[in-house]
Amino acid sequence: MIINEVKCKSILNKSGISVIDYSINPYYGCAHKCQYCYAVFMKRFTGHTEPWGDFVDVKINAAEVLARQLPRVRKRSRISFGTVCDPYQPLELKYQVTRKCLEILKPYRHRVSILTKSTIVIRDADILRKLHKVRVSFTITSMDEKVRKIFEPGAPPAEKRFKAIRTLAQDGIRTSVFVAPVIPYISDSSATITDILRAAKNAGAEYVMFDTLNPYPKVWRNTQRLIEKHFPDKLASFNTYYTNRKTYSIHLRERIRILGEKYGIEYKYAF
């Protein structure tokens, strides 16, 4: 792992996502090494030539920059941590960049959301409780450890993520589950969806949101390569997804609806 300490000029950046006003990404790159990650496009802006997951740039002055930027933004904005990196990846234990940024946000009345795969976030429950409005969403793609080790080798097992959800929920912090991406014909079975919905409800998550695989060229090729290697019997079906995404999405929505109503937890679609 190549680790660089860098200084940023801006940390609070306008978001192109409709439900978010600003994003905060305390790191460039991510040690979770998720093989389906769309954020690989960030390499164009950082100059890195290493494979995605083999480098992390730590924005060591992020909190200082955030303190300068916050007074200039609209009151009660929607701010999201982790749109192109995991704000609680392993280096956060050492650098605490995310924690320092959350400290800066405490006096304000912004709505804060955090997207992570990491259990490290429970360390900051003391700060999260003091924010005006906050939600922690955990990305979970599958309960199957084989799938996790292939597609997100640096992330903790799903079971540990659900334990973290339960810990936060019991502490009065709002939580949710983000199933993203649903990997076609790998993590989209009724059994997989059922396991996630049931675990989310038992852990105290308020809802589960689903999103499909976005086939950016590099993401598609990498995911396709892994399926060919580890799930060769699924490759033909997986390849049909590229040209039949609309039909696939209709069927997936219906499957989620049936199971969501069966297990009595709110479900949402991001696709």
C-alpha cells in the first residue's frame, strides 16, 4: 500500500448527486479495494498509475480547510461523507481525518450522511450524537464471505457491519443499509436479498436501499474478469446484463418489493 500525506485546497465540494448538496472525501483512493468501485475514475485527477486499492492519499489538512469553507455555505445543507472513498477505511484509525471534520461540523445545523463499509465509525459515536441530523449508511453487497473476499477484499465481513449498525442504532444514531452494487447473477438471488433484509431489520436499520451495477468500462471489464475466474457458470448470464439492464431492473425491483413487504422493512431503489 502506497500512502501519501497531501494537502487539499478544498474539502467541501458541490455534489452532482441530487439528494446531496456537498461531499466530503477525506482520502483519495481506498484500501478496501472494492473491485466494482466506480471511483476508479479519480485516478485521472490524482496522477496515480497504481492499481485501484494499492494507494491512499491522506488529506491531512482537511479539517482546517473545512473550518474555512463552512461559514460560506448555505445553512442546513446536506453534506455527505464518502462519495468517492470510504471515510472510515483503515488509515482513519491513525489519521482521524474524518473524526476531525465531524468535530468541525458540531456547531452547525447541517444534515450529515456517512457512507461506509467500516466498523471504525462506531468510534465516533460520541461526536455523531452531537450533530444536528446524521445518518450512517453501511454498504453491504452480500452476506456470502466468498463473494466479499473476491469483490471487496479489504472490507470487513458483512456480519461485523451489521453488528456496527446495531451498536449505533442502540445509541440512538439513525442507520440504513445500502446494497450497492447488486452484482447481476452473483448477489441478486432471493436468498441473498432475504438475508440482507432480515439482518438489516434485526440490527435496527431504518431502511434498505438497493442499486444496480453501473457498467463503466473499467468497472465492467474488471467485474467480468472476476466472474469469469470465480463463477464461470454465471458469465453468460452476467454478460446479458449489459444489453438488458432495463428488463433486469424491472424484475429486480419486483423481487425486492415482494421480499421487502414480506419482512416488513422499508426498501428503496437508487436505480
